[in-house]
Amino acid sequence: MAVCMQQWQYECMAIQITIRDVPEKVRDELAARAALQGKSMQEFLRSELERMAARPSVSTWLEQVRKRKRASATRVSSEQILRSREADRR
């Protein structure tokens, strides 16, 4: 029971992050965005960090796309792409 209680305690503990040397213009823009959403700067930044952490990085996403492409083993020629693009423009 003590181990479970200790584990729960660590999972609930908030971590503090400090970011130094943020330009004033950046701070002002973030504060304005927070205000538009009716949030404090802390609430706004926390939600933005959670949103960022929930999505894969660009490099991870690209690797996933490449794996799916290799697995499908299909090829589309540049000519086919250009023909489709031109057809869409008409």
C-alpha cells in the first residue's frame, strides 16, 4: 500500500518549469492570447504544453509516414501527380 500511495503522490506532484530570457514581445503576445481565451498566463501555457506533448514531433510523424509508405509499396509518378494537380485546377 505504501508503494502505491507513494507512486500516486509522485504522479500528482506538479513539475515547475522556468524559462529565462523570454523577449518582452513574446511575453506580451502570449499574455494577449491567454486573455483572449479568458485564461491566466499559467493556464494558457500549461494547455499549450499539453497540446504540444500530445502530438508527435515532426520527425516522428515523418518517420511514421515513411514506414506506411514503405509498407504499402505503392508508387505515384511525378507525371501522375502533375496531371492530377492540373485536373484539379480546371
